[in-house]
Amino acid sequence: MKTFFSLILIWLCISTAQAKTPDTKPENLRVFVDCQAYCDLDYVKREITFVDYVNDRFQANVYLLITSQTTGSGGREYKLQFEGQQNFAGITETKSYIRQATATDDEDRKQAIEIIKLGLLPYILKTEKAKEMVISFKDANNQTPEIATKPGEDPWNFWVFNLNMRGYFSGDKNYSSNSLTGGISASRVTDKLKTNFSADVNQNQNRYGEGDEEFKYTNKRYNFNNTTVWSLSNHLSAGGFISAEKSDYSNYDLNLAVTPAIEYNFYPYSESNNKYIGLMYKAGPRYFDYMEETIYLEKEELRFQQSLALDMSFNQKWGQLSGSTSYSHYFHDFSKKRVSFSGYADVRLFKGLSFNIGGYYAIQRDQLNIIKGEVTDQDLLTRRRQLDSSYDFFFNFGVRYRFGSLFNNVVNPRFGGGATYFYF
């Protein structure tokens, strides 16, 4: 009899447990979008309404990280990395697409929406929402044109050209500033070789005061740069830099440099969207022709310089981290050197709390171009010419804490004006 009651009790416990076992399929996706590029999240929420968007990545069951890199044609390659959390732990998806340099923001965001939908599909299939899916295909005649990947497919042989001109004018009775800038650039990027050329002209006019107390000055700058690099392996690159500059501010009639360089990336270049640590060594001659005699009593000189720089960047779930440190000196006098440090971090500590910090500091003893003579009050106030300084820095930080409603699906643009959004 005791055995019979024991069996009944066990059966009741099992039945109760089974009755209380919830459906393992979640009703809906909770998505956290971590966009480390330009995003129009309002547009995403309007177009993809079958998921819930959350403000806290720890409450999401799908985490989406979006990063981007510049392409050889001046467009951008975007990588969208989906990672399942909670019920979907272990399920990952990676999608990518190219934004053409000539594409509008609207064309780009529509393309991005399609890629996001594809990336969410494996997760949707494991929810109750899968029952509501309708599958359709685009017209075969309405396909996106293929992107050339070989020189024979491209009539321009991968060359891309840009012309630009811009102006800036501001002022009042006591002050005015006018700036005109124009430039041209050309670049060619393939898997094996990357080269780019650029030339810029800038003229800046400034006025302080009026009448007898009026003070005016004009700064002109002409600049040319070339960078050429060959891919030696998935970790190693070699190339060089050529630059020429004429600048009133910097006291250069001509500053000409030819600098061979080599770089080693500790991670494969194919992973640079998410992680990069590169060590670069540069060395070469630099010729100076000064407008006015320098504090070292030089009007013209040829010097050799070398530098070593370590750069890193990480884009991960916990946030962004990037930094750089470099050391350089002239061979004729090792005391003519520069040491610099820079960095930026944006870290999510927990839930809605994030912290960001950034800055730059340089110890500079390599200013060979400083004009001889006394520094006037006008020089200090207007910074019309470069002045001697043993250091240079900037620093910023911020803390953000967000709390309240977990979900943020609603889009309400009223009283928002005609704001322009940059997407990816």
C-alpha cells in the first residue's frame, strides 16, 4: 500500500512539473544594435517591426555589432555581426555589404535593411514569430550590379578621382574670418597594391578690430601627399610616403619628405574590422627651405629622420578601444625628438552605464621651423604663425547612464525638424 501511494505521489510530481514547463521558444526577439558607424536607427525601427529593440545589451537575446572600413573606390564596406544570447547562445551570423561611393543615404539604408533581415532570419526561425513569416523573392531583372574585383572588369582600372572646393565666411564689426580650400585626389586600391595622391590649396584671411586698430593677416598653405603600399602577406606590408608643403603658418617655402615604411599587423588584415595591432617603422630624408631664418639660424637644411609607431584598435561587445604611441628623432641631433601618446575608449561597464575617455599628449623637441625673433602679443592672440612649445595635448571624458523602459520600438518624429541622418 505504501508503495502504491509513493508511485501516485511521484506521478503527480512529474505531471505538475511537465504542466509548468514553459515553451522553450521565445515569443519575440530582443535586439540590441551596437552601431560603431553612422546609423539611422529610427529608419531601422520603422522598417523592421518584427523585433523588440532594447537599450541594454544584457537584456537582449540578439546582439548586433556594426563596423565599417573604407573601400578603394571611396565607398565603405560594412560588416554586421550577429551574436545570440540567452536562448540563442552559440548562434552567430556575419553579413557584409558594400556602399558605393556614389550611393545616396536612402539607397544605402535600404540595402542595410535587407542585410539586417537576412542576419536575423536564423533567430526568427527559432521563435513563435516564424509562424507569421511570408517568403518572397525579388524580380530576377531587378538585381544590384556586381562590383568589379579584377582590373579587367573595370574600365577605370580601379582609379578613383575626387575634386573638391569649399568656402567658409563669418564675422561681425570687430572680427571676420574667410577661408577658401580646393583640392584634387586620386587613388587606386587592389588586394596587392594601394596608392593615393592628393593636392590641396588653402587660403585663410582674418581681421581683428576696425579703423586705426585694425589688424589683418593672411595664411596660405599648399600641400601634396602620396602614400603607396604593397601587400606582402596577411600580416606584413611595405611602401612609403612622399609629401611636399608650402605654409605661411609653419614658415615653409618648401618642406619635402620621402619616407619608406614597413608595417607588421599582429592580427591578419582580414580581421581589422574588429581588432588591429600594427607596428610601423619609417625612415628617410626631409628637406627644408624656410621663409624666414629659424631659431637655429637656418634658412635651408637637409635632415634624416626615423620613427616607430604602435597603433591598435578594438571593436567588441564591451565597446571601442583605440590608441597610438610613436617616437621619432632626427639623426643629426638625437635630442630633436618627439614622443606622442593618444587614445580613445568607450566602455559599457554594466547595463545602462558607459564611460568614454580620449586624449593626446606629445613631448616635442623637433620644431626646427620656428622663426627667430621675439613673440609679439598679436602672435600669441591670433596664432598666425607656429610658436615654440615643448608639449601639446588635449583631453576629454564623459559618463552616460541610461535607465527606464527596456524597450524603445516607438518612432515619433514630431517637432524633430528636418534633421539629416547619416547611415552607416
